Amino acid sequence: MLPKTPKPAVWRFIKGSAKTLFVLEAVCFAASYGLYYRMNTDQEFRQYINENYPFALDYYYKIGEIVGDSNIRQTDANYWSSQAAQFNNSKRD
């Protein structure tokens, strides 16, 4: 019977690193999908993102235009401008 030789420490490190990387990728994918889902379903959240992280909303709109929902940017702009107009009118009264 052949004697067992221990695996080099490098292989254990590579194996552990691969597992960690896989888990990290899965967590990042889940977080990015959750963010996309919330942006896709909640217009007020998109407004918050627009006020604080406009570059992220621009990427969201670009992805939407590539995938096919090209009018969401215009819909949001119309809704937010009408909200601002209502706020200004109520402020004057």
C-alpha cells in the first residue's frame, strides 16, 4: 500500500481561497440583484439614488435601454418634475 503524503500548503491555500471567492461572488451577486430589483420596482428609491448616487442611476437607465425598457428615464423625469411643481405650488400657498 502506498503511504499517504500530505498535500502541500499551497494547494490548501488555493482551495480555501477558491471557496472564499465563490462565497464572496454569490453574496455580491445577491446584493446587486436585490439593489436592481428595488430600483426596478420602487420609483421613490430611484429618486433617492438620483439625489445621492446619480452615476448609479445612469448605469441603471443604460442597462434598461439596452434590455428594452427605454422610456423609464423619461417617465421618472416627468414624475419628479410634476412632484417638484406640486411642492412649489403648495409652498407658495
